[in-house]
Amino acid sequence: MPDIKTYETMAMLDLTEGERELLDARLDALAESFAELEKIDADGVEPMVVTVSLQNVLREDAVLKLVVRDDLLANAPSQRDGYFQVPGTL
């Protein structure tokens, strides 16, 4: 496994010695975790793409009744060229 300075160079970072020690310890802990996983006998186990089976949770498309512009404007106190007419503001 590459040392922390190799990763530092690859990521173009400039770490302090304290940061290097902290990251080195965390990388060691991570490597130990993966080493534990390597001990598991997975022969004959089919690989999985996802661990949880999900179904489509989206709703079905539904046709909605749209309001026609003329129906909306029928209740307007004032209209002009197919739009609501409101008092001008400055």
C-alpha cells in the first residue's frame, strides 16, 4: 500500500506532519477493515449490484384537466389581449 506522501503528491496537497500522521492512521484502520472482509469465504455467492431491492416509487402519470385561459379571464375585473389588466405601478 502506498504511503501517505504518495497520496499527498497524487492529490497535489501540502499537508503538515500532524495531518500526515492522522491520515496515515486512518488509512491503516481502513486497510485493516478491508483485510477483515478478505477473510470472508464468498465462494458461490452471486455478486450483487445493489443490496436493497427497490421498486419504482414514482407515481403513474395522470391526465389533469387544465384550465382554459378564457375561463380564467371570465372572472377578471379587467383584461386586455388575453391577459389580466392591472393598474400600472411606478
